[in-house]
Amino acid sequence: MKIGVVTFPGTLDDRDAARAVRFAGGEAVELWHDDAELKGVDAVILPGGFSYGDYLRCGAISRFSPIMEPLIAAAQGGMPLLGICNGFQVLAEAHLIPGALTRNQHLHFLCTDQPIRIENNNTAWTKSFSKDQEIVIPLKNGEGSYQCDDETLKMLEGEGRIIARYVGENPNGSRNLIAGITNERGNIVGLMPHPEHAIDSLTGPSADGLGFFTSVLTSLVSGGVK
Amino acid sequence: MAIIVVDVMLKPEILDPQGKAVASALPRLGFSFATDVRQGKRFEITVDGEPTAAQLAEVEVAAEKLLSNPVIENFTVRVEK
């Protein structure tokens, strides 16, 4: 199974994301922001970093990169797509998922090992977890505060589309402790903390993050998403 | 040559931690006038000659598509005299 990892100018976590894919047993395929096609990949990860220097708004310029056009079309057709941190911001700017990520409420950049609870294990990226499983993965961001209007929040809660929530104190001011959400179909997931930095205990605080990458491989083997 | 100004502000219901930080810094400097501060962005777009209605309409589209995120922000477009 081929998992594409997109590198924008300013992306930082593409190498770790590719490593996580290989660790999980998949083949990582490098995709460049300027590519016009997806090189036959089965799923795509938009990794973290500061694409285009986070100028204008985080993800606002990357969202219009050439790679995004075929990527948006494929994801709307059901291809699994995971946006981590800056990738989550790109998904929000592309309106592939509702809401927006804004400046952390306390204005500080965060870098911490964060407990989160997986509340929806029916998406392409969370199948390997058990429902309400608590995991610890790194959280590092300046603009990770998830915001949306009341109606959207009610919809996300009602439809079980909040896939992960922060456990304990709210680290960044996100509404309802939201750490990650999914689209209606469950193939697109946006996640603020970083599973790719926690795939083995040698280099991360845990191996808990690996589940996101094994999930997508399992989903693909079992014939895609729903 | 004219300048088209696009002002982008967070919607009133969206928390603005930067504005809050500014609001709490003002009294520390002895300024007591502010009950609230909201911080936004201003774009100054230079065009040749007087902007046409078509250009202004295009700027509106660009403001909605790129300069602002309509999920969390509002914008206004005007021509600077």
C-alpha cells in the first residue's frame, strides 16, 4: 500500500511521517507541493510544519498548491487523507473539514507530551484503536485552538465526528477539548497532535501514534472506507 | 494609481487572544481608555488608475477566497482616497 506524504516549502515533519508509514508496514511515497498528480498513492498524509512560512494564515497559501487540486478531488472521492497539525490547518483552509485553527488561547507555542482520548475508532485513520482508548503523543503548535460556530460544534458532537479529545486541562483553548475531527464519510481526519513522533519508545514518548498508520493500512486492505 | 484596502477582522464570536493581550498591556502603560481590543489584518492593494467596478468585484472574490477565511473572519473592501 502506497501512502503519499506531501512536502510543502516549510514542512518539517514529512520525514517522520514517512518513517511512521514504513514502520507500520506501508510504502511511503514522497509528494511535492508542485506535483500535478498523486503518483498512484492509496492515501495521503499532510504533515506538520510551517508551510509557506504560515504567512497570511496557517495553511492558507499551501491550500492552493498544485498538488491540492488532485488531492481534494481524490479525498472527496473517498481516498483516506490525514492532516496533522499544519496539515490539519490546510484541511480546514481547504474546507475539507469544518471549523478553523486559531492562535493558542494563551499565545504561547506548545510542546508537550499530550494525553488524548480516541472517541471515534470508525475512521480510516483510527480503526486500530479501541473506543475511548487514551494515548500519549506529542502536541506542538502555536495555532492549535480549534474554533467553529455553535451549530457546527453541535453537528460534530451529534454525529460523533470528534475523533480525539484532549484529556485533562485544555492545552490551547480548543472548543470542547477537540484534538481531531473527521469528515462525514470518515476518510478525512484532521489531528492537531503528532502521532508520527510517537511510533516507538526510542524516539517518542510512546508507540501510541503508530495506530493511526496501521489503521489506514487495515482500512485499505479491507477495501477502503465505508 | 489607487490603493484598494481590504480589512480583515475575526468574527465577533471568535476569541481573539492577541487582541486580549494588547488590551491587558494598555493599562500597564497607563492607558485606561480601552474596554476591549480586537486585532485584525489590513491589505493595501495597488492598482493602475482608478479601480473599476469589475476590479473591485474581483477583489471581493479574492478577499473571500484567499485574504480571509470566512469560517472565522469578516472583511471589508474600500478604495483609499
